[in-house]
Amino acid sequence: MSSGPNELKRRAEAPYLGPPLAMRWGMVVAAMVGAAGLFGCAWGMIAPRGGWIGWPLVTRLVPLVLGIAVLGWLVAMPWRPRPAVDWVTVWLGGMVARLLLTPLACFGLYSIFPCDVTQFIAATGGCCFAVVLAEVGMIAATLQTMSGPTAR
């Protein structure tokens, strides 16, 4: 840490953002994988009962959505310590990358594996929702645990 004149000036002008927190990013990725796997198993067993495509669709779709989600999370470089307020901005940057890549990748998958559009959109949306829900829950739990008793 340098304490030169520029650093002192920056500290005086900037509000106190709190101590830098390093995200437990491995746990977040594990939660994302678990949520995608759970959704895939549920879709594979329940969708055929309604006359929809089960395992053939989900075995192609889940790895695609999960890969993009993990890539969007790793773009945020979660291993770098940052103040808690900066994590929201960084996470949103990863979400933008995910939102740009998911439709492109799904279009490619749909071109290779055409099926009913409603089924494809429902499976894609359900998988994305499950992964984001697990990611947000794990990030919130991690930040709450790491920020200490003053944050509660």
C-alpha cells in the first residue's frame, strides 16, 4: 500500500466503502452447478409426463446455460477482494455478459436441435432462473457472513 499524496487525496474524497471482501466463488459455482443439475433432473422426469421433450432437450441445454452462467460469473473475477458495495456492480457486469451470450448460444443450439419453441423457451428460462436464484442466494449469504455483525 502506498500512502503517496494521490492515495491520501483519493481516500479523503471517496466515502468509506468498507473493508475489501473476497467472495467464496467456488461455493457460488457449486451452487450454480447444483441448481442446474437439479433443474435438469426435474425437467427430464416431469416434462415427458406432459408430452414435452425431456432428457434429449435438457442434456443439451443445461450444459450450455451452465457454461454461460459460470463464464459470466468468472468474468466478474470474484477472487479479487472488493468492498461489498462494489460487488453489486461487478455482478451486474457478469450478468450483462450472460444476457448477451445466452440468446446467441441458444439460437445455435436450437438450430442444431429443433423442437417445439414453447418447450425450448420454458426449459431455457427455467434453467436460467434456477441458476441465477442459486447464484444470488449464495452471494447474499456469503456477503452477509463476511461483512460481520455491523451489516445485520
